[in-house]
Amino acid sequence: MKSNKLPSTDFETVMPLLINAWRRFHKLSGPADALQTREFRSVVSAVQTLQKGLETGRDLVGQDYFSKSDLLGAYLLYQWPIHYQEGLSVINEIPQTPVRVLDIGSGPGAFSFAALHHGAREVIALDKNQTALQLAADVCGRYGYPLTIRRHDLKNDDLPVDGTFDLIIVGHCLEELFPDTQKNWFEAQKTWIHSLLERLTPQGHLLLVESSLLHSNRRLLNLRDHLVKDQITVQAPCVWRGECPSLQTKNSPCYAQRELEKPYLLKEIQRAAQINLGSLKMSYVIFRSPHVHWPDLPPKQFYRIISPPIETRTGTRYYLCGTDGKKNLGTHLTKHPIESKAFEYLKRGELISIDQALEKGNLFDIVVGTRIKVEAALNKPLPEENLQDIPE
């Protein structure tokens, strides 16, 4: 069993590495830890183009935007630190440290770097853009991490690597590979995902990460439902084994929210580009290897908090999704005893257990005698029993 402690980002070392990689890529000289005014303005402009093309207007989705040097450089200095933190967060929810990792659609290697930072011994990055791969190898190598890079047409089922993997990562590229404007895109995507699942070790996991935007979120949740129907089990975040309740309600996303660490350059880019992003927001699912059962949890009801605190006329409430479906949690108490004190500090994404609450339909309310316990804090694995029973 690995340590549950989330690794430090070490941005004091990492950000200068990214800036210097950006300088070498653009063949520029300058200070090692900061951009000059003209450079900064060019990066901000390119970041705005990326934000508009991938989120607001979506005209870059499915395009090889890494072939444009200004956009690839902007990604390295802005999106890379964000995706790196996403990787650190969700990889920490896997119960064992992955030894052999495959990062598909890696780009400049943010998720690869996160896997290496978690202790992976071998990471292979695949992407169709050789320049992005070389940037990934440069950043990882100068930090002291070994990274194997392979240029590859990602839609090809015949991966240019042998053997099986403890972790396969597909980060922010499903929509690039399978745009929903193409005929039969969903079946092609599902077939491709099944081919990846067959490359996992018995204790391995497949990590899918996408944007928290409604369209991207619903795409991923829909894929999750189809894979669950195909008897593929989920490690995180879902403890509910049925169809996703969020898909039953229009405009009801279910995404993760985590603390975002902002090194100085990231803050300055956000300020200049007028980007309002105060936390990590992402859609993700971690699937288990085929033919492996659902996580073996203790015999009690568990609930994932899937909303921020919502202020209503009856007080603060949270939406939950748990082992018995979607619920809504509030309280009848103005002051909580130690048994339910955790309610005052709950965070979106935590896994909790609830005992002796007042229950009415899908509503839970805390009363005297109710017990609330955080079973898995943010970025932590599920409280599984019998982990040794997972086949080696």
C-alpha cells in the first residue's frame, strides 16, 4: 500500500524548468525564472486563443493546435501546471502506486510528470506531435525523471508498446480523438477504450480526465454508464453502481473540484487574460481492470459529496451520490456535537458515511444522534477492505 500523502507540486523547481523549456523551444534568451514584457504579452494572447478555442468557441477541438508553436508554448506555461495538479490529485486516489504507466495523448507530458512524481518507475508518453513529446522529455529529464516518448497515431488500436500497464492515462484528449461531429464516433470511442482496458495488469487502472464543461462532462458520464453496463467497474469517484443520476437531469454536471495552487506566473497570466479560475475543476473516472469486482468497501452506506454547500431557506445543504443513489443532506441543528461536527467542514468530492439521520425520501437531515464521518478526504483512496485480494 502506498502512502496516502499527496506529493508536493514543487513549483519552485518546476516553473523555472517550464520557463526555460519554453525559451529553448522558441530559441530565446532571458531570465531563468520570469518572462519579459513582450514575451508575457505573447503568451497571454496565445492562452486566450486556447481558452476560446477549447472552451468558449470550441473551434480548436479536434484540431492539431500543438502544431502551432505559440499555442504549444502557451499550453506549457499555463495549462501544463493545471493539468499536472489534476494528475497529482486523481492518481493519489489509486490504492497502489503504479509502476508502469502509459500516457496516451500526452502532449508536453503534464500527466506523465505527475505519474513520475508519484513514484512510477516507467512512464511511456504517446502523442502524434513529436515537438510536444520532446518538450515532455526535456522537462522530465531536467527534473531527473526518465520518460520514454513514442510518436503514434492515437486512434490506432495497435499501440507501439509491449506488455501491460498498472495505469493508462487519457487526459483531455477524448474529444480530440473522437469528435462528436464524426459518424459512429461513440462506438469507435468505446471500442478503443475497451482495447486500452485489455492492456491493464490485473490490478491496473484506466484514468480518463476531461474538462468540467457541461458538454465534456456529460460525454464522459455517458461513457461511464456504457462501460459499467459492459461490466467494467469504477475505482473513483463513483460508489453508485447504477446509471449516473446526473444524466437523468438536464444541465446537471457532476465534476470534481480541488484546491488550485497558483505559482506567480499562473496568477499573472490569469489576471492579464481575465481568466476566473479559483480551483481545479475536472471531470474524471478511474476504471478498474476488466473482470475485477467493484471496490470492497466496509458494510455501510457511503456517499460522495457532489456539490458545493448550497444555501437554502432551511440552511446549508449538499447533494450526495452514494451506494444507494442520489441524496440531499442538510441539518436540523444550529450547533453540531462531535458526532456530526464534520458537516460544518464538508468539501465537494469527499466520501462520507451517515448514520442515524432523519430520512425522508431522498432527503437526509442531521438530528441529535446523527453521526457523520469523512471516510475518504479529497485526493485519498477509498477505504477498501481486502486490497490483498486484488489479483497480482
